[in-house]
Amino acid sequence: MIDAKSRGVKETAIPLEQVVYSLYQSQDKIYPRSVSGIFNNWRWAMVWLTQLFFYGVPWLEWGQRQAMLFDIEAKRFYIFGLVFNPQDLIYLTFLLILSALALFLFTAVAGRLWCGYTCPQTVYTEIFLWIEAKIEGDRAARMRLDQSGANVKKVSRKFFKHVVWIVFSLWTGFTFVGYFTPIRELSAHLMQWSMGPWEMFWVGFYGFATYGNAGFMREQVCKYMCPYARFQSAMFDDDTLIVTYDEARGEPRGGRNKKSVEANAKLGSCIDCSLCVQVCPTGIDIREGLQYECIGCGACADVCDTVMDKMGFARGLIKYSTQNAMQQHWSRHQILQRVLRPRVLIYSAILGLLTLGLAISLYVKPSFRVDVLRDRTVISRISQDNKLENVYRIKIMNNAEVTQQYEVHVLADAAFEAEFSEMKSLPIDRARYVMDIKPGQERSLVMELKVADGVLNRGSHPIAFQVKSLGTQETTVEKSVFIITQ
Amino acid sequence: MSDFVHGFWPAFITAISLGGIFGCVLLLWFASKVKVNVADDGSNGHVWDEDLREMNNPMPMWWVGLFIITVIFGLSYLFLFPGLGTYAGKLGWTEIKEYEAEVAKTNAAIAPIYAKYAATSVEDLAKNEEAKGIGQRLFLNNCAQCHGSDARGSRGFPNLTDHDWLHGGSPEKIKETIVNGRIGMMPPMAGALGTEDDVKNVANYVLSLSGSMYDSGRAGAGKAKFGVCAACHGADGKGNPMIGAPNLTDNIWLHGAGEAAIIKRIHEGKVNQMPAWQTKFTPEQIHVLTAYVWGLSNK
């Protein structure tokens, strides 16, 4: 072993307990106590919002189909009126960038808002804890139950709890699969016990993940698995709202003495009831300051406020505040003023612009896709009427859900003639080709473009193809070139 | 199978893969033996840069379990699949086999459609819009690289939309061309014709057959020498589809029009090849493709 001192490590004066720890160790189970209060209400509001969305949306219909369906086999994603193809992957990139930016913004303003209120891990843990508390009782009752030996009450309650958990998890798995395969068909299959093997696998897999993560892993997902939890401290600054214990006000902590008023006068507001530790879903003591385990759920603030109310003290011993505010004793107004700092404004501006850009690009997104391929082996062929000819393949894909009629014409020098498919050769200002394409189908139109020898120089001449959907009046222009080699 | 041809590389890859896994296991085992002293504040007594204390945060036991599962998975994977150098894996899986299985699956799925087409004559199939669509896609993906998207070819690649067929334009002949491919061969003929002047005379005679611009004096002189060419192209110059000899009278010039181009061909001859497609396509696909190509000139 290398000597610790030679690496610049200083042995401290803290006396080392002669207790040895292994590098691995089973984690103690955490029994979060139920809590009520404003932040808890917010969390439950988000639970309802996200879960109504999650469980409800697959059942919505849009025309003749499911409103939100990610049909992987057909490689088409439907989101209400929008239809996406693999070529539209850029929108997913956009969405991920927006999500990341939103995360930066919310974290800069108020820390781990996502973790505390909307992350599926938090939301499902909250639901599972609620079920657990309904069946086994609150924290103390659960601890007693776990410590008691095997008895009918324990086994029956545990059994009942796991049954409810598993049913709920399977319903979650079923809903999840319902985003990828039509949920109404899936439920019909479920009724007849005729689900496909892969459907069963994914219902089971997602159900198992829900059951395991929300029932057992809980805070350990946040502590040991989630990468976001680890890098978000880089997004905090001294003006970020975090769940904070007001040390100046709370210390010295201590239980109240009913007899001695003098002894109580020396104490801070913290009565050391430890409720803030009992309600914590990650099992930390917020009074030790900001810790990486803290998911910013505000449960400790809620419970401390109820204690302060009972004691007749002012609320806010544990509250959302900033490091600057705690050090400089800022008022609420001053804290909120600092929310509008450059970092937040820049994040907001970029987020706003990108959201606007995405909305506009989705709004103007044509319901069809055009690709032009110039034949590379047939370069300036001599046509039967002795003109220089290039051949193009115009691929039009109809992404709309109805048959559409498309009109194609060429934007180029008036000297060109176009010969569409089986039509006669016409000057390009009169050459038009109209074709029908069924929904979701792609058709290739082959056409020749020609020009008399000597009109244009050798080289590459920019041209373009304009495709117009006659039904919706949308227009797309796709660029290409006309090449003369001789 | 492997791009690394030297025998060292498979061994190298095997050593790194297995060494990495066993190294991890060793580390895990070693770390499980280590015990640390921890102070009552949760730190192990090490302090850097004035106040940076090293805390003891033991990994959870389930994490160790996951690690062991990962190792078992990794070793099983390397046992079952080809991952260790030249070792082929217990399952004998290869990308080629998977590709072939997928192709077979797709072919099985579309077999009913093709079976229906296979029972239809080329002439009738050419009028079927759906079959034409499939034929066009097959053509665009496989044939258009040479014959052009519009099937009108270009220099050296025959136009398939006219009635000029080197090897015959009946459905049977077109199918034969697609299945077996074709090799067209004209030997250099200048030596057999005589002098450079003779070559030029014959070229002008050939031009006269299709009503192109020509020198009538030379053409007259060349006519006598054309007998050498007639063996393949016929006495009237109309070619012979049995051996792929082109018709010289229709003013269609696969390898270039004009006196200079013809003289070049007489001097150099020409070998031109269309590959055989029977290994790429199923017989049913070839049937649909034949109907598409036949339909291009028989509307």
C-alpha cells in the first residue's frame, strides 16, 4: 500500500472508532412516514396528472385509430393528428434537447423538482407507499409488523399488499404495451387469454420493473442507479431553491421542558422531534445540510410546518430557500428576484425559442415527403430526338391518412423539356404530372429532363422539383442538378 | 470470418475479453475482503485540500448481485455466441444465417401474392397495376443502376422500352435473359476486313443501312467486304437475336452512333455482359420482373 501521507492525504484528529466496515453492505430498509401539507398536495396533484395521462391516453381514439400509438412494426408513430416516420427522427432529437433544457431550467430554479414531484420513480413509490400504508399501517405499524415473527396477521397483510402491488404493476405493464400495440385489441386478447408471447413478456417485464422499483428498490434507484441525480449538482448555484433547514433559527435543538421556561429560552425552534427524518423517503436528516440523496420532495418541510403550528412557532424552519438567502437573511421577495438571474433567463430563452421552433416546424410539416434521386449512370444521355437528357426518380411518400393527389412540376430554365413517365415531352412550364398515392404508401415517378445541345454550358445546373398536394395545398420544393458532361 | 487475418488477433481479442471479465471478478472479490475504519462522522479519516473528507458509502449488496449476474451473462454470451476470436459459439449463430432466415421469412409472407402472379401469363400480368408496381420496385432497386430508372438505358446499356432486342423480346427470351444473363461478343474485325481504307468503307456501308449520313462511294466499296460481317449480322444487316448480334439497320447504336464509333468497334470489337439474376431473385420475382420489362415496350 502507498503511504497515505505521501499522496497529500492528511490524517485528521478525528478519533477512529474501532468499527470496521465492508465496502459492500446491505442497506437498511426505510419506512417513510405519511405526511400531509402543501408540497405533498403538489406531489399528489402531479401523481394524478401524470397517471391520468399515462393510463388514460392510450384509450383515446383519433378518427379510426388510437390517438397515441407507437407502431414499431409498421415504423409509424401516431400522436393525435401527427404521423411520424423513421425519417422524422429529428423531432425526437428536438424533444430530447427540449427535455434536457427544461431539466436544466427547473434544476437551476428549484433544484430537484423533477425528482421530487414528477419522476416515475417518485410517483410510483408514492402510490406503492400509499397502498402499503393503507394495508400495513403507517411507519410505526409497519416497523412493528416487520419485527414481529411470522403470524397470520403479518402473512395475510403482506400477502394482500403484494397482490395489490402486482395487480397494479401488471396494469401498468399492460398500459405501457398499449402504447405500442392497439390497447383495445390488447384488452380483447387479455379477456380471451390470447396475448402473443412478446406482448406477455413486455407486460410482465414492465410490470416487474414497476413492482421491483416502486416496491423494493425505491430510494436506492435514486442513490445508486440514476445518473441524473449525480450530475445535477453541477446545475445548482447559490441562488437555487433547495430544501433547507434554517440552522440559525433551529439550533440549539432540543425537546421542550414543560417546567423550565428558562431552559426552553436557550433552545432554538427545533424541538428535535425527528419527524423530518421519519418522513424522508431517502432516510436522510435534512438538518445536516444539502446531501446528494435529497430528492427535493419537501416532505420534511411539510411535516416541520405542522410541528411548528402545534408549537405555536412560525412556519418555515425547513423550507425552500437558497444558500445566498440563508447566509444573507434575504426576504422572500429578494429570493424571488434572484430567480430572474442570467442563467435562468438564458435557459428560458433557449427553451422558449426551441419550443417555438418545434411547434412551428410541426405545424408546417408537410403531410408528404419528397426525395429526388438523379440517375448516376445515365448522365447526359443523348435522347431519341438528339437532346441531352438526365433521368430522375421522384419518390413521394404520403404520410397523410387519406389518399392524396400530388402534382409535380420542374423549376428550371425555360429551355428544358420534361418527359414524365409515359407522357409526351413538354416544355417545363407546361409539363405537369398528377398522381394519386394511397395513405402510408410511397410511389416513384420516373421522368426525363432534356435540353437541346449547346444551350447550356458543360457542368452542373441547379434545378428543383416542386410537389404540391392538391388536397391540402401544401408545397415542397426539392433541389437537384442537371449535369452536362459532353 | 474475421477481418484480422493474422492468427495473433483472435488470441489477442480472446485474452482482452476474458482478462477483462476475470479482472473485474478479481477486483470484486478483493474489494469484498477490504475492511475500512470509519469515524463516528461517517468519514474514514482521510482529508484532502483542507476540508474534503472521504466518507464511507458502502455499495448495496444487491449491486454486488447485479455484478455477478452481469459476469455470468457475459460468460454465457461468450460461450453461446461468437465473441472470442475465431470461436464460433455453441449456438453457431452468424449474421448471414440471421439474414437468410429473415429473407426466408419475408419470402414466405409474400409467397401467396407471388403464387397468384406465377399462375398468370406475362401478357396478362403486364396489365395488372399491382404487379406493375412490384415489378417497378424490383426494377428500380436492381436493374435501374445500368438500364436507368426509365429503362431507356444509356451508352453500353440497352434501352428496354423500344422494340429493338439483341436477344429477342418475347416473354420467354426476356425471362431467359434475366435468369442466365447474357454475354454479347463481337471480335475485332479490322484484320479480316483488310486495310484501314476497307474498314472505313465498311463503316460507311453500315451507316447506309440505317439511312444515316454516309459517303456513298465508300459505302459501295464497303458492301463487298460486308460479307465478313454478315456471318453474324446477316446479309441484310438486320442482326441475329440467336447470338445477340445487333440489327444495324434501325439507327439504334448501343455503343455510339457515327462513323468514328463504328470504326472503333470494328477495330476493337466489344464484349458486353449482363449478369445472371437467378441467384438474387426467386422464379416468381423473375416472372413479375419479366412482365414489367415486357410491358415497357408492349403497351
